[in-house]
Amino acid sequence: MKNTAAAQSASKQIDAKIKELNDWRAQTFTKVRAIIHAADPDIIEEVKWGNTPVFSHEGIICTGETYKKVVKLTFAKGATLKDPAHLFNSSLEGKVRRAIDIHENETINAPALKELIRAAVELNILFKTKPRRTTSKPIS
């Protein structure tokens, strides 16, 4: 993670959120957070939209949300990613996003999640370096 004041502040906010949970969701979120950072040490943690943890590298990779019955990882460009391990199990009808709902006592496929994170990072980097089309007309 980059060592900026904003990233450190966001990480502290995420730490506080995890501490507040104090149940299986805290343990699960801590585990997926570690997997995300192991997959890409350059991931930046942010907090957006009030109190939603966001993991970014050249754009949003995924958000990490906690609900009463699930810990949800929503991938910003999930519909574009290949998912050979079939981790995506939520928001499957969306045209852009896909999500992984992790329930209590569910095993996390860490190697497959790391590959999904790496693929999302590669997609963001590719998207950033790809020239964009312009619709403007040449000046005569």
C-alpha cells in the first residue's frame, strides 16, 4: 500500500470498522483484506460513499461491504473478468459489476481470489493506457 496520509487515514477507518464488527464478519473481512494486499502490494485503501472500504489500483478494483449475513466484495469491472473458479455469486445480472458474497463459515478460495484481484488490476492498467476515442470533429 502506498504510504500517503489519505491511505493511512482510510486504513485506520477500515481498521475501526472491522473492530466495530467484532464477529465472524470482522475475521472474514480481515482475511479477504490480507488476500487483496497479498495479490497486489500496490493496492490503495480508500473509504468512499460514507463508510465503504474501497480497494484501488489505477481505478477501483473492488469494494468491501459487510452486511448482517454476508461480507460482499463487489468488483467494479467484474463482468469483464474471467472467473474460472466461479467466485462471483452475486450481482450476476449486471452489465458491469459482479460480486462475491461470503457467508459465515464459508471457505475462501484464496488462490482464485488473488488471481481475480490481479486480473482486475491488469484490466485497470490496460484501460488507463488504452487511447480513448474522441467524438469531436476536426477543426476546418
